Amino acid sequence: MSKLQNPWVLFAGILLLSLTVVFSCKHEIPGPNESGGSGSTTDPCDPNTIYFRQQVLPILVSNCAKSGCHDDITHKEGVITTSYSSVIRTGDIRPGRPGESDLYKEIINGKMPPAGHAPLSQQQKNLIYNWIAQGAKDLICENMCDSNSFTYSAAVQNIISTKCQGCHSGTAAGGGVDLSTYTGVKAQVINGKLWGSLNFITGYSAMPKNGTKLSDCELAQIRKWIAAGALNN
């Protein structure tokens, strides 16, 4: 019997040909960011990129997702600002066009947050503007926090301003607690409520309200700052 007539030789030849075709046609599967969609990274954060989860969402949750306003239950005027999907779905966000996005227009017109609540800072407005201008993506960067940086000015003040001050400032400050100044923050350190609330400890009002607990790194920054005397440094 010749080699061509031998069924085992024929089978081996077909198998070899199949493997050659498979490995010669390998395709790279694009990651989430390559397609312009959402995604996370553990690489160093790009200072020119706005990361929705770390920079924009906490501002919206603290300042807008309140009872009577834009939380999941009230959803005033149909707008909900508790998650990326709800912001995109209800805020009439026009990726790449901040000036045509209803959410941003309400903010710069002074209608959001409403009267009685502290307005967003120019830096916060700029973050939201640039997020929309960059495509309104659901980007995440896990390395934005450095637990070795724990002074009030370099770390703690920004955490409080972004994630707590929306509820705790202005004439309608939640629970009568104003965290818009160092003095107000220090008072809550002394009575133990700041640490208890941020750690979701039983008996304290969890903070940020309607938001997720601070990251381990952020909690470490605040813990170290308090341990060092909670200085205005």
C-alpha cells in the first residue's frame, strides 16, 4: 500500500494542515479602551485624562444624588446621577459636546446644585466639562491614590471636597455639619464622627451617602492624617 493510500498518513497530513491554518490566522482581540468604550487600568494615571469613576461620579453623587433631587428614588425631572449608566441615560449627555449636554448646562447655569447648596467649584465644573469633551467614557484608574500622601492640603481636603462637601456645606448642610472648612472637618475628627462615618461603622451615618465607601487607600490617607494630629498642613 502506498503512502497516499495509507489512511493514517492521510489523517496526519490533514491535521498538520489544519493546525497551520489556525495559527496563521490569529487575531488580536481589542481591549475595551481601544474601541472607545469603558475600561479600567492599573497603569499610572494619565494627568490629561478624566477618569469617571474616580473624578466625576463622586462629585455628582455628593452634590446631585440627594433625597429630593437626583437619587434613584426621587429622580427629579427624570434625572439620576448615581451611576455611569444612569448619568448617560438621563442626563442627556452628548459625548464630545459639553455645551449641548443638559447636565452640564444645568450646572453652569447655576440650577444644579439648587439654591441653598454650595455651587460646584470651577475645578469641578472643568472636570465635568473635560469628561464630556473627551467622549464621556466610563474610565477607571486604580492608581490615582497614593497612601503615602496624607497631608490635609494634598489629600484629605480633596477627598472631603469631592465626596462629602456636596451634602455638608451651604445653608442646607446635611445634619447641620459643614465640612467646607478645615475647622468644620477638624470638629468632626475630634468627636469621632468623621472616621466612624467614613468607615461605615454601626451607629454612625455612612458617608458618602448614596455613594460607595472610600477606597482602602483613601481611608489610609485619612487615618494617617488623623494619627498625625489632623493638622491644617
